[in-house]
Amino acid sequence: MKRSSTQPIGIFDSGIGGLTIAHAIVKQLPNENMVYFGDTAHLPYGDKSAATIQAYSVKIAHLLLQQNCKLIMIACSSASTAAYELVKEYVGSKAIVMNVVDPTIQWLHKQYANHSIGLIGTRQTVHSNVYKKKIDALNCGIQLTSRATNLLASAIEEFGNNSVTRSLIEEYLSYPDFKHISALVLACTHYPIVKPSIADFFGDKVAIIDPSEIVAHAVKQRLMEAHLLNTHQDGSKHFYVSDYTESFASGTKRFFQEEILLEHYPLWE
């Protein structure tokens, strides 16, 4: 199927977490048009079953195809682990499909071979064991220790980076198996929002890996390879939500420094 460089990039997540990816993509690719879907009616995805996440993800992919997107970024680690293959099969040749896991794995392979690294993510991401399986398959000597930080995404949605969220961070990161890691992967797109608090906990002893810049760079590379980079005009931004929430509205304003119109699009009528 013939694709055009002026078609938009589609991005989706359960809530504000994917805005970290969207913001990084807009920063690296300011000419690109963007369509973002926040499934705020069903957040967080991390405590949902794989089958439920797959159903939501395919429905959202359908919307993004209706918006004529040339690339669909699954900007959610839980959906990336549970639904990537299904979404890719559903989309077929109509658009490029990417996830947040694979670019991060490739970057770790290059930068952290033979290191002990930690990972925090939702229950769905951690229990899927996808990061460990992919890292072990590379045979690069990375020792991965993961912990499911189940309440953190919801706390970030509800409270932002306040004392409640910081208490949770301290509780989760006081994990004895994290004592000897040299880096920590933020394997949920919500977590970069509280990266300063996570960095404060470890001081300068542990590098904090925010996948958003890594993923944005991977999107740029993929579009370049496909000759689909938009160089024609400043990009537009269009936001859909399955339910209006104050936290998402304020999150978009904080990330993009402008009032963003949120169009309501319920997934299930």
C-alpha cells in the first residue's frame, strides 16, 4: 500500500504516560503530524488481562487507521507486551507498527552489555517476562532484575509527582535485589513523569533509563528508512480520549505548553 510522508503518526496509551513518548517524538520530528489516543476510560492497562488489552488495542488501531496514520506507535509497555503482534497482524501493510519494548532492548544491548540492570513496570509487563526473554536471546551478558510496581501508574495519573507517589517510589525501589544494579529501566511510559524522584532515590549510583528518547529516535530512523519523513510543514496535533479526565487535560498542557482540544471518542458504544 502506497504511503505518503504527510500522513500522521498515530500514538496510543491508556492515559498520560504515552505523552512522554509523544512529546519526545514531537521534539525530534517537529514536522510530523500526530494523532494521539488516550484510553482514559480504561486506565491503567497494567492490571488488565492480555485479552482485554488486545481488544482495546485493536479497536484503537482501527481508529488510527481511519485517521490515515502511516505509523502506529504503541506507547504503552503493557500493550506493547500483550498486543503488539496482534495489532501488527491487524494493521498489515496499511501502516508501520512499532512498540516501546524493542527499541529499548536494542539500546540496552549496545550500552549495557555485561551489566546488572533493574527494571520497573506494571504487573502485565513484568509478568510477561518479555524484557528478560528478549535480553537473554541477545546473549550479551545483561543480568536483569525486574519488579512489578503495580500502583505507581495510577498514582501518577491521580497525584502527579507528590508525596504519595514519592512514598510509593521509595517503597518499591527499596527492593533488596536492586542494591547492585548499575541502571534502572523505566518500563512504563508513565514513569518518566516522576524520573526526578526516582533519580533522587538512587543518587548518582544508578543511571535512570527513560525509553522515550530512545523510542523517538527509533521512530525517526524507521521513517527515514521507509522514505516517509515529513519535511513539508510544521506538524499538527490531534488528541482523542475515550473519557475526559482532568489529569489528562492538564498533562497535555504541561507537556506541550499549550491548550489542547481533546476530542471524545468512546471505544465501546
